[in-house]
Amino acid sequence: MSAMTKAGEPRYRRIAEELRTAIADHAYGPGGRLPSEEALAAHYEVSRGTIRQALMLLRHDGLVTSRRGTRRVVLHDAPVQDFAEMQSFARWARSIGETPQGTVIRQAWHPSNPDEQHHLRITPTTPVLRVLRLRHLSNRPAMLERTTYPEPVGAIVEPLPPDTVSVTEHLERAGISVADAEHTIDLIRADPEDAEHLHCAVGDPLLRERRRSTDPAGIPLEWSEDRYLPGSIAFVVHNSLASTPLTRHLNS
């Protein structure tokens, strides 16, 4: 069997999604063991290498242990993607059974403005790559993403094809990973550019997420403002006496 699905999606990604769904449905339970690589390869009629690629995705998401050559142990059931997490748009879309798509409308290098200098911790003379990207969920417009990248990250993002589905995954393959993200969520009225690409009316309410992501050393990787159509996304916040990740701020 081909390593690609009929839709052109790598086979290992489809296998990973099926295993992720099984874990979310408590098919194995925390501490349970997945079938062996050999058994999974026989079940899906693929090579063990394809199975290892699928398991690598599950390991990256913290769902299974990382030891090769033994049956992977389920660490916990599928995590809820909530307010505080920094999952990529593509991974989030796949986790809810949607097909993510992305199209770069424009991108270019610019001198950084004061807001970008503050959030990316760069000097006024440092150029930044600004990217306007339209995101779709299964061919439906869902979000308009305005992302600014500092120079080292922008140099990796700039040559990517305009229909790249997941920039995050490309950065990870280049050795750049997100360790932390700060999110600010509010409402904003659609401007003419939003209306053009999201097929809404000027002035319609949009859910806005402003996000700064940093690497394990705390170095900013991106500063982004994402505007979602109503009904395309919801954020879940879990608070307790031991942990309160949500803080309130007046809109500026």
C-alpha cells in the first residue's frame, strides 16, 4: 500500500489521527500499552517505518512514551486544547476532525515598528517578516492570521510554499520549537481586509487572539494577531485554587 492516502496526505499522519482518536476514546486507558509496531504495521498494511513516524507525532503530543523497540505506553488520555496551550492551527484542526488549509496572501520584509520591537525584543534597526495568511477549515474560511517573525525565523518561513499547511511543523524540522506562548483574547470589528478574505461584512465581530510564542530559552519566535469568524473556534479555561492561568485585562 502506498505511504500516501488518496487525498495526498502522508499515510503516517492518518494513522496517527486514528490512534489519537482511539486514545481519546479511552481504548487503551492511562498506562495501557499500544499494540506493537509489528502488529500496527500489519493492521494498517504499511512498513514499520511508517508506524514509527505516526508514533513520533503521538510522542510529540505527549500521548505515549518514546522508547523504540517496546510497546508504547499511553501516558494519559488526549489533552484538552484549552486557553493556555499553544497548539498550531493545523494540529488543532486535525484534532477536531477538520482538514486545515492555509494560503499566504502577502509577505514581505519591513522595518520593525515599536509594537513588534517590544513583543519580539528586537532593536529598531532589525527587519521583520510580516505574513498575512488565510486559514481554512475543510475549505471554509476560518481565520485571518497576521504574523510577524524575527529575522532568524523569518528566513526559514519566507521560502515555504504559499499553501503550506503547518508552519510550526516546518520550524520543528529546522530545530525550532515553541516552549511557551502568551495569549490575549478579545473581540474586534472586521476591517475591510478582514471582510474581503473572510467573506464577512465590515464591522462584523471577530474573535481576536494575539499571541507571542517563545522557544525554550525564552527567545520570541513570532508575534501574531489571528482573527476568527464567529463559530469557528472556542477557548476553554480551567481554573482551580491551585492554578489560575486566566488573568483579566482592560482592552487597550
